[in-house]
Amino acid sequence: MSVLLEVDRLTKVYSLGNFLSRLKIVAVDNVSFSVKPAEVFTLAGESGCGKTTTARLILGFEYPTSGVIRYRGKEVEGLQGKKWWFKEVQAVFQNPFETFNPLKKVESYFFATVYNYDLADSKRAERFIDEKLQAVGLSLQEIWGKRPGELSGGQLQRASIARALLTNPSLLIADEPVSMVDASLRMSIVNLLRKLCDTFGLSVIYITHDLATAYYISNRVAIMFRGTVVEMGPAEILVHPKHPYTKLLLQSILMPKPKEEKEEKRVSVFEEEEEYLQKGCKFVLRCPEAMEVCEREAPCDLFEGETMVKCHLYR
Ligand SMILES: Nc1ncnc2c1ncn2[C@@H]1O[C@H](COP(=O)(O)OP(=O)(O)O)[C@@H](O)[C@H]1O
Ligand SMILES: [Mg+2]
């Protein structure tokens, strides 16, 4: 089977405001991609471009406005809340200190998951849990009796990956898993995701705004801008980008920025509304290569081999 997960024209519109002023935020706009077995597929883009919303739609935490998600060829609507789904698809989030209750011992989460999913009986539970912790470079002994605050951010993030592995999932969604981890430990955790993919045949959706780690571990990458995928293809698109936005993103990691610009930038809802009303390409106002047609017409997806680019330059 060549496709594990298929996201087909997924859209999520949030409505805010009251009856006088309805504000629509198009968080995810007609996004399509597929994830193959045993690959790292990366969703990359600036803060606010819709990465987390896409992940939440896949996990079933949000309901799509339109579009379909298929898993092993079957539509998942209605299955996402079920135990079966969370056995197959697991997630790791940005802040491991939010994943675990500060008052609870870390191992209690492991035992709860094992019993909840009937993964092992009480005699075998410890060994089973230890195996998963070993797979991420920890052991049950190391975390035993500890509360989240007694582990480092890196250890705790490894622990949350180990817990996600308990159900032997086929797909792991890792949403900015290293952005809260010490810079010196980031690479080891990113490498761990690659290793899990290679040794256990796990598929990983790696969500990040960091193109360097994306290039390092991904088989394929999708670049998102304001809710849409503007370029997608093998990780090499980060070396030979086609879309002007991908080019700009890559330039911006090479050029040091003034400190205040490094702060996460959130797109204001008004800008979002403006963009929603706009007819042409969403990137036209920032594009150094914009042409007249870009203001009038939204570009469609143009394919060349395995690469897709949504840009009039390549028509
Ligand atoms: N529950 C929500 N209600 C309203 N707007 C939301 C909600 N969740 C996300 N958004 C908006 O959707 C857009 C995409 O957000 P998000 O998916 O979190 O982006 P990313 O993960 O790429 O930073 C942003 O403009 C954000 O403000
Ligand atoms: Mg996010």
C-alpha cells in the first residue's frame, strides 16, 4: 500500500464575532496531501499558517468545514473519536510540561495507557513500558517515581514520544516537538523521530517552522502559507525551491533578524479577513516576483514529477 493517510481538499473556517460583525478565519484552505508508510512528511511554515489546525483536524479534535480524510483508503469521519483511531494515530505536542500533570508521577501515564488499551497484563506491563522507553533512549528506572518537573524538557519530550509508541501506532503527528526543548538537545529528538520511522516503519507528520530540521529528517515537505500548501515535494525542494514564498523563507533563515522580529508573529484576524476576500494569489502582497495575473487569479496546483507548486510563474 502506497498511501497511509490521505488529506483531500481539507478546509477549516472559524467564525468569530457576533451577529453584527461576522469574521471568518480560514485556518486551513483546501489542503491536500498524502502520507506514505514509513516516511517523515513535514508540514512547514510560519506561525499562524494552519499547521496545528491541520493536525487537529486529522486527530479528530476539530471538525472540518469541508474535505475528507482517508486512512488506509477509508474515510475516517466518525472513527476519529474511537479507541481504534488513537491506537493507530498518536500525537506529540509542543510543550511536554502541558502533556503531563505536574502533580502526577510520569510512569502513571504509561500504566494508565497500557491498561486502558489492554496492551499488556499487569505482569508484563513494566517490561512493555520499559521497552518503549528504551526505544527513545530512556528507561523505566530513570523515570520511576518522578514528577514532570523532575525531568528535563528533553527527557519529558522523549517520555511523551515513548507514551505515544505504547499503542504501536502507524502514524505519529509531532507538532513542533522541539521548539520548547533546549537547543542543544533538539537535534537528538529530531533524529529520534527519523530513527523511529526507519526502525519501526512508523510514519511521522513532523510539524515545524524550522526548515533546517525539516530538511534533515524529511522524506517529503509541504510548505504552508496562510492555510494553503504553496509547494510540496521531496525534501530537496528546500535546496531548489520554486515558490517565491519558499525562497523567502529559506533566505530568512540565512539572514540574522533583529531581535523583535524573531518573536512569533501572529497574523491578525483583520489581515486574515482581507486575505479571505482577496481573489488572486494569497502571497501577492509580499511576493518579489508578483505579476499582474497574480492579483486577478488564484494560482492552481502545478505538478512536475513529485513536486507541486502553486504559482503562476510555472504555468
Ligand atoms: N479555535 C480557533 N478559533 C479561531 N481561530 C483559530 C482557532 N485556532 C486557530 N485559529 C486561527 O487559525 C490560523 C491558523 O492557526 P494554527 O493552525 O494554530 O497555525 P500554526 O500552527 O501554523 O501556527 C491562525 O490565524 C489562528 O489564529
Ligand atoms: Mg501551531
